[in-house]
Amino acid sequence: MVKKESVEILKAKNIQVTPQRLAIFEQLMGRKDHPSAEMIFNDIKNDFPSLTLVTVYNTLQKLVSTDLCIKVNPLHTSARYDGNTEVHQHLVCNHCQKIIDMHDASVSVELPDLIYEKYKIVEQSVTFYGTCVECQETMRTSTIN
Ligand SMILES: [Zn+2]
Ligand SMILES: [Zn+2]
């Protein structure tokens, strides 16, 4: 992503742009692996010696509250963040806990009207659980050995 665009996107959400925030935002937008705050921190800390994990957490929280990213937590461990805010489904690997985007699966879940009248539904997510390609490969080779 071009830096100038990122600056504009953050400014449009009234987020004060700092080099650190910009790096966190671009890091999240540039990757597809639904990173945790720790993963982002580890990848950019060398570029920003004064960066703290708290700053990364706070920035991600700000991005979530301004709808620039979504929090995905299908593993019920630490929060993972997703730069893709379009409605899409995830496949979670039961073995390595990788979260993979399933863009081709157009799954729509319709609840009875009564439910929509009763509750204020703000988000919908569909998660599939299974075994990723790499883990299937690992299992196949470990069976042979
Ligand atoms: Zn896996
Ligand atoms: Zn995703």
C-alpha cells in the first residue's frame, strides 16, 4: 500500500498519524495471516526501538473502533486482527491454529425475522474448523515415517 493513501485513510478517521501507527496499520493491511498484536510488534520493533507492545495494542484497538480492521478471535486465546473488513469466512486449522480467509465461499446465514427484531445484530461471522494444507502434508509424512 502507498504510504500517502494510508495517511489519508487514518486522517479520515481522525486518527493522529505517527510513524509508529502508520507502520502498524500498513503491517496489518499488508498481511493475510490475521496477526496478533505480538506478531505485529515483533515484526516492526526493530524499525522502532521505542515502540512498546501497549502502543501496538492501543493502535489496533483504535483501528477496530474506527472500523478499519476487525478483531477475530475464533481460538479463544489472544485476539487476532484482520485488515479485511469485507464480510468473509475463516477456516481455522485445529492443529496449527492458522486463520485462513475463505473468499470463495459465499455463505450467508439468515436468521428468523423475530431474531432481528429482538436483537441488535452488528456483525456476522462464519468460521470453519479443519486442517490446513500444510498440516495435512505434515500428517501424511509423519504417517509414512
Ligand atoms: Zn495447520
Ligand atoms: Zn479474514
